[in-house]
Amino acid sequence: MGGVAALGTALGMWVATRQHRAGRELLGVPARAVTGLLGSPISWSHHWVWVVPGLVLLADAALTRRSRPLWVALAAGVLFFAARPRNTDALGVIPSGVIWFLPNHHDLEYRWTAAEAAAEAAAQGESYSVLALSLLAAPVVLVLWRRYARTAGSR
């Protein structure tokens, strides 16, 4: 298991377990799904449909709490995963994310320039992992921040 997969699995299981113990099972579902995607040897773009429940929960939290950071996180997630409408032969027009910005239909990817291939590798290869790890790390950072604020306030 690679380092990113191991880190993602540990973070994801911690977040999902913490949400479950707090009675917020619904929040644990996207955490567990992202954990599976990070730990899986193959996570194709259509497997990331599990982001949708997370974005819905994030939208609900942003509306309920009226939190600017949550709105920014929601906007970043939507831009990343659904920023560009894409026309497919079978499904018509569907939302798609940054990995589909380059020409990729009817074997066009076989004629990419070196720059296009490098851009696709960067966008597709690591961007999902970086975003997923960021999403899983956010609750860890929040817990640590709250602990720091409590200890700093009691001094």
C-alpha cells in the first residue's frame, strides 16, 4: 500500500469513526467512500460520484451555519468536480470536472502534445488524491485547532 493510500485510509477511518460515535453517521458516509477511493488500486473518475453526497452535506452546512469558509469549500468542490458541462454520446450533457478539460473523445488523447499529456497527468493523476486528503484532513485540523484554543484559553 502506498503512502497516500495508507494516509488516506488512516485519516478516512478516523473521520468516519469519529462521525459515527458522535451520532452523525450521514457525515461518515462520504468520509468512508473517499477512504475507499484513496485505498483502491483503481479509482476511475466515475467512481468519484461519492463526492455528491459530501457536496450536498457541505451545502446544507454552509446554509445552516452561514459560514464563508464552508461556502468557499463548496465552491471549490463544485468547480473541481462539475465545473464544465461535457457532451457525451450516451448521456447527453453532464457536469464534469477538471480532468476532462483536455480533448479526450474519439481517441483524441492519443494525439496530445507533450504539454497536454503533462497537464492531464497533473490534473487527473494527483488532483483527486490531493483534494480527498484535504477533505479528510479538515476535520483533523479542526479538532486540533479546537484543542489548541481550549488550552490557550485556559492559560
